[in-house]
Amino acid sequence: MERIKVSENHRFLIMENGQPFFWLGDTAWELFHRLDLVDVKEYFYDRSKKGFNLIQAVILAELDGLTVPNSYNHLPLFDNNPEKPNEAYFEYIDKVVQMASEFGLYMGLLPTWGDKVTHLWGAGPVIFNPQNARSYGHFLGQRYKNSNNIIWILGGDRPAISPEYNYIPIWSAMSKGLDEGCGYKSIKTYHPSGGHSSSKWLNDEVWLDLNMMQSGHGGGKDVPVWSMIEEDYHLTPTRPTLDGEPNYEDHPVSPWPTWDPSNGYFTDYDVRKQLYRSVFAGGCGVTYGHHSIWQMITQRRSPITYPLIFDYKIAMQRPGASQVIHLRKLMESRPYLTRIPDQSLLSYNYNDPCDYQMATRDLDSSYIMVYTPNQKPISIIMSKISGKAIQAWWYKPKDGTSRIIGIFPTLGTASFNPPSDELDWVLVLDEISQNYPIL
């Protein structure tokens, strides 16, 4: 597999051969901790068939990852010491990383969950300091320097700075160790706590290659993720950005830390709204998550925060996971590295977040896409589109089907009314001479 790097314009990810890489991740935090190789193979097969190309997983896991052994009865460290890794535990991780490559999957690999670094919430215990973090990073970098399918994700649902303590020196030391072990600058991001982006604390850190945010699960169904993306998009230095943890399918709709399920659960529709609007706002990709899959829940394990489904293998077939491929296909169907967000295309938008529409186009305006979460009209300033005429069509995020609307001149303003038989749609306007495919 080709290593991933940042594009020349610092907006996207590409492979070393120059081909675009649209990050379509799945959240499998407890994969190393709870699955055996047979289960991993089944999971990877399913995710690769559904179009995912990256799996986010944690080496030192959140759910008692230091004290409860993995499926082969191995703990990751001796004496909870990052400088004393258990070879048997890491031999298993070696096999998983290699298996991912065989399925064409990249690993968004977290060296540790954040509770092992920060003096905040979580089981912990805190075991890292700048010295052993660098040693641990060196160990990982050296071990996986030839594994081209790894993007390192530091952090793990924690701020890099708290009111009492600055944890950046620990993460920076781990980053330095990774590069020293690899013998080259490995690509890295940082998974922050809910409602934040890595840019909040790490914008000046040279080791950070792309920003990651967590729009999360605690703010309701229409957290303005587009605003979070836009904030990162306009920062200096320029970096790619993406939402690495939006609302999980079948997660309770409730504020942290209660996660009260009486308000219902996020549906595939709720997930689609956030995924499309974050990408159209400028994200270089996005990560899907399911509340039963991140924890790899089974009937034998204690549930975390009210899962709706008590078997992750059943949850693997929930509708949202089969729908995200349609976003990837749409993004890859048009010029990729020249895409920008542009809300000025809309002559009118809606203030209520549940109605908010999001527009994107390429630099030459040879195509325009607008995501709408409902059947409210989309009003386009047609004169902003290049050429004399456009082909207009609807794209259904739920199943990837299309409906042709017609050909229109690029004059004045036009209003497009979404079909009434589905909640959300993408309006696509193609400059007619480009002969772009209709999916």
C-alpha cells in the first residue's frame, strides 16, 4: 500500500503516487483489546466491502486496557510501564495491521487512549511522562516503520491542555519518538475531547499534519459541525481537517455524562446530515461510528452508556454503515484536489441548524454540490457557475441513486425543490461541457 501524505495545497490527503485519498473511517476503538483474529478478519471483510478505507483503533485501550487482557490473555505492558511492552500483545497487533493491509485498509492507530496521559476522567491510570512517551513512541515507530498503512492518531478523547496541566510536552515527545523510530516524519493527527478540534491546543505544533475534531454525541442532532470545519479551514498554517468522531449511529441523544436514552437514539439520517455537511464545509474525509461497534459489545460484556444493540456483529449491518460509501463515491466522481466550500453560491440559507444547507464546488465552478437535510428549496446564484449551461440532478445519500432534473442556463437565480420521497438530498449542478458522469 502507498503511504498517505498531505496534498500540495495542504487541504487534502493523497497517496505517495499522487492519487487522492478520501478518508472514510470506521470507529473500532476496542478492536485490539476485545477481538481475536477470526473476528478481526470478519470485521475487516465487512468494512472493506462497504467502502471504508481506514479503521480507527487504540493500542492501549480505554476500557481497562492496561488491566484486562486481550482475547489471547495478554496485557500490553509489564508493570504498566510504557518502556516494558509485552511482545506477545504486540505480535497480535502486528498481525492485525498486516491483515488490514491485505484488505486494502489503513489504520488510524492511537498509541494510547488519553486517560493514560491526562489527569482527568477515565480509568487510567496515568502512566506517561515526556521521557517514557518518547521511548514508547520510538518503540512503535521502529516496529511499524515498514507498515505503509498507518496514520498515527495521538490524543484519545482528551484535551491537550487542562486548567491544571499542559500535556503537550508528553504528546510532542511521543511524536518525536515515533519519527525517530520510523526514521522519517510519519503522518499524525490528534483526537480531541468532544466539541473541540486539535487546532484548539496544537495549531503551532509542527508535528501535527492534519486537524481532527470531535463534533461528538452530546450536543443534539444538528451540532454545527460546518462551523467547526470552517474555523479550521481558515487557520494558518493550512492543514487538512476532518470530523473524526461525529454522532454515532444508535447512540443516545443526550448530553454527556448522563447519555439518557429517553430522548431516543441517533439514526442513519442523523449521521448522514453531519457527515455530508462536514465534508462539504471543507473536510478531507470523515469517520463513521456505531455505538455498539466502537466498544465491540457482546452479551458477555458490560455495556457502556446504553447501547441499543448488544452484539456488534449485528450492529455491523445497521443502515448507516452501508450508506457512507455513497459520500465517498460522490466526492471521488469529480475533480478532487480543487474542491472548496462556498456558501456564497446560495442566495438564501436557513438559520435553524436542522435546515442548514451546505455548498461545495471546484475552483473553476465546473460543478456545484449542495447538501440539504430536508425538502426545503435550494436557491442558487446561477451566474456563479462557469459556462453557459448546467446539467442539474439529484443524488440520494441514502442509497446513491440519482434523478435528472434538466438543463438550465447559468443566468440569474434558480430555485430547486428536492423530491418529497426522502429526507435529505444533494443537488449537483455540472457545467454541461465537462460531461461529468451522473452516478
